[in-house]
Amino acid sequence: MTEHTLHLILWIALIELVLVASYLLWRRLAAARRLGRSLQSTAPRQVWQRLVFALVWLAAASFWIPGLGVEVADESLRGPALALLIGGAVIMRLSPRPGIRVLGTTGVQSGWQNACFGEFIEWRLSGEHLRFRLDGRLWDAVDAASQVHAELREQLERVAAGRESRYTE
């Protein structure tokens, strides 16, 4: 592989990283608009994700701090390689985790999926949860403390009227 080909591959990878990061940022902003103000959020602790994130930043730092051990044969590869490492860390940080659950004033988020209350096929407030069903999906739930039930019920009855599930626990 020639040096020119390697540079071309690295620059294409950087462009792809920018596109993926832009898409993830767009999804995050769109979800924030759909959810409204966050009332309650649950995100499981994922130690492995934090460990990988720290290792990526350590690898990136090793390009800048002499003595940490990264020897780059071709100095012109240092910048693109560092940009790839940092871009990967940014993408990892922007990506929603599978176990995240967010209850907002106008919608919910469950992992990668988010929905406004008006999109619910059925819903019910039971215990400390808002349970809901979206088109083509099984029931899902987000935590909803009993203190927000009155406000939440009012909002749900306004935008998803007649869709409260008759099922009771």
C-alpha cells in the first residue's frame, strides 16, 4: 500500500466519522425537541463504556505526550490518526446507550427510540412507571415517580385521549 493510498483511506475515514457524528448529534437534538423538559431519567451504569472511553483518550494522549509509547513511522499520519481516535470517542459519547430511559414533559426515550405522547397506541400509569405501546412494538416502560403522575396524566389525556389501557395490575 502506498503512502498516498493510506492518506486517502484515513481522510475518507475522517469524513465518515464527521458524517456519523453529525447524524448522532442531529438525532440527539431531535429527541430533545420531542421529549420536552426531562422529568426523570434512568441510565444503567456501564463501566465497560467508561473504560473504553478512557482508553481511547489515553491512546489519543499518547500521540502528544512523549514517552507514552506511540511511535509513528510517518509523521504525516499523526494528525489523521489522532483525529480518528478523538472522532471515535466523540461518536461513542453521542451514541445513546441501549438501557437509557427518559421521561419528558411531551415524550419518552427508550434506547435509540423516542416518541411523543401523541404517538402512543396505548398507555397506562402503574406504580412507578409509565407503560406505553407504540405502533408495531411491544409494551415498554419508563420510570415515572408518583409525584409527577398528576401532571403526566393531564398531559397524556390531552394528547393521547382515549388510549389509556383498560388493563389494570
